[in-house]
Amino acid sequence: MRIRLLGGLEVTSADDQPVRFATRKSALLFATLVLAGRRGHHRERLSEGFWPGRGDAQSRNSLRQALADIRRWFPAAGNAAISIDGDQETVALTAGPDEADIWLFERKLAESGTADLAFAAELYRGDVLAGEAIPDGLDEWFSPHQARYRQKALQLVERLSLALPEAGTADEAACELLAERLLASDLTAEPAHRALIRIHAARGHENAALRQFETCRALLKKHLGVEPEAQTKSLAASLQTRGGDRKAAPTLDVEKLALPVATPARPHDQPSVAVMPFDNLGGADDEYFADGVVEEITAALSRVRDFLVIARQSAFTYKGRFVDVREVGRELGVSYVVEGTVRRGGDRLRISVQLVDADTRTQLWSERYEGATEDVFDFQDRIAAQVAGAIHPAIRGAEIELARRKPPTNLRAYDFVMRAYPNIWGRRKD
């Protein structure tokens, strides 16, 4: 496979060299021809669309130059895997069916086997041309394809999560990765949330599944002002009757989760944070590592003077049971909650961490870290330092925004300090 459009443009030449087109428009023209497939495009439409306002002769000449740039990397030959063909009216890219990721993605989607669907999931690294700078006027050439393939990926993650025969397989890992990629570009993608809920439940981790539902609900409320779809609520409610962690989790009242709860009063002017026990998604042998990471993060955050950190012993009273973050906020008197998961895959450890507003259930920051099991203690220290370094500005940013929204009559001295920070930063010379 020499052509990748999903997740960004990557092209490899016939001699296995990374292709570097002379201009951005040459690269985007190549992508346009890949998306068009064998049917190609009319030369006139390409020249007018890519070089508008230049006059017919000049725009056609620009098209010829761009095509020459592409052919330089893929010269015509009898056994050429990729070539640019056409006549006076049309131009098209000719290549084998496995040369482009989008073509292979389509073929695998048409199959019914779980392995084929998992292969398609691995191919979807992101939206079509994700991260590529597309000039004004050319987005209409690509936005329909971006929307279409994203919809296909959402259908795929739902379909694959429903078809997974058991937990702990490579197919499950491919489905999980696809869900995470979809959520990275759209936090409100419900099919991706449902897929992760199913995966957590299949592993017997009901707490993590319920937490995923709560995250989904909060993100939908924040960004769209809506509640989860009936299918998502039904999936969450069905967790009540599943096995796994059920004995440690209370009955989930889905409707109650959506009800507003009074904001807890802060006992101090400073914001406060609780680092909750991380969910161990691996074996019992990894429990010590999960607890160690939480202890290191708590210690690292405790050295930051801008906020208060609840003692580890208080936070660990919630270990092994599902608790709404609002309840944690009320009971511990904290404004923010740090949550996370730990999972082992072979000789690698993966840790996901998120910072949540205890009042609104809004996710303020999240990150995923990976490291080798042989460097487990160094990995713990590195994660603790990085998480503390990221959470500090995230909390400060949230506090500044909170102070901005308050009416003048409710401002405290702390709020005035928060409001002043952006002005102070804007005047710094460095």
C-alpha cells in the first residue's frame, strides 16, 4: 500500500521513497485523483477549481505542471503500479486495488468477518487528509469525502464492537483504537462511546463502562446541549444485569445522572483536586502499578501551591466502586477530579488520565501514556511529572474562565487574582 489518505496524506514512490510533491496543490490534486478513482475528473473542472481566476490558458498550464510533478514520482511503464492516465478531456489515477488505504478500507467494510472489520479499523487513522492545510476554495473538493468516510468509520466501530466474540483479542484492540481515534476528533461521537462501553463491559470492568457513559453524557451536554441517544442509555442501563464488577457498583439510574445537582460550596478560596484510584483493566498483578501511579501523581500535585490536593487515603475510600464525580465533589469538597485507567498489553503499559470538573462533569484535559514494563518505576515517575505539569495549567485555565463568568457582586479576592492572570501574561516581555 503506497497511498494513505486516512489520517493525513502519505505517499510512497515505486522505489519506496517518501513522495514530496513540489507544491501543496500538486499533493492535493493527487489526493483528488485518488478519491475519484478510475472515473477520474474532467481537466476543465480541475483547472478551474484548483486555479480559479487565472484565465483558461494559465489554469490549464498550471494543471499540466502539477500532473507533470505527479508523473515524475510515478513514471508511466508497462508494469507501473500507479500511473496517471487520461485524454484531452479527462485525467485519472490508475493503481492496483490495494495501493490506497481508502480503497482497501471500502473492500474490508464489504466483508462480514470480524478480522476484516478489524483490519478496516486499523486502516482508519483519522479523517481524510487530517492535519493537511487545505486552501480556501478547495475544501469543497474534500469535505464530502471527509464526512462520508467518517460516517463509515462510525458505523464500523459500532458494528465491530457488537461482533467481537470475546475480550482480550487483537480485534478488540483494533476496535478500541478506532473508537479512541474517532473521539480524538469529535468528543460527541456516540457510536465510539458505545463501543468503549461494550469493550469495558466485555472485559468485566463495569465501573469503567459506567464511567465511559458518564463521560459521554457530560460531553454531549457541554458541546451539544443534548442527552445521550436512547440506544446509549439502554446500553448503560443493561450494565446493571451484567457480571464483572457488578457487586461493587450501585444500580445505575440513567435519568438521575442527567438531573442538575447543586454546586458544592468550596471550603477554601483555592481550587481543590482529588486523584481517584485508577481502574486496573489488566490482571491483579498490575494493581500495585495502578496504585503506585496514583500515589506519585498525588505527591507531585501536592507540591503545587495553586491548589489543594485531597489526601490519598480519603480518595482511596472509593476504590473498587462506581461513584458519580459530582458525589465525589460533594463528599470530599473538591472542585476537580483526576481519573484514569491502566492496561497492560504484552510488555507495554498504557495509562489514560483525565481531569474532570466535579460540578459539570466536563472533561477538561486528557492524555494517554505508554511505556515498557521493564522500566515500570521510571515510567511511574515520568507520568506523575507529566500529568502534574499538564493538570496545573488546565485547572488554572478553568479557574480563570470561572472567575470571568461570575457577576461582579460575587467576586472574591481569589477571583480577582484569576482575572488578572491573562493581563499579567500579556505584558510579560519573555
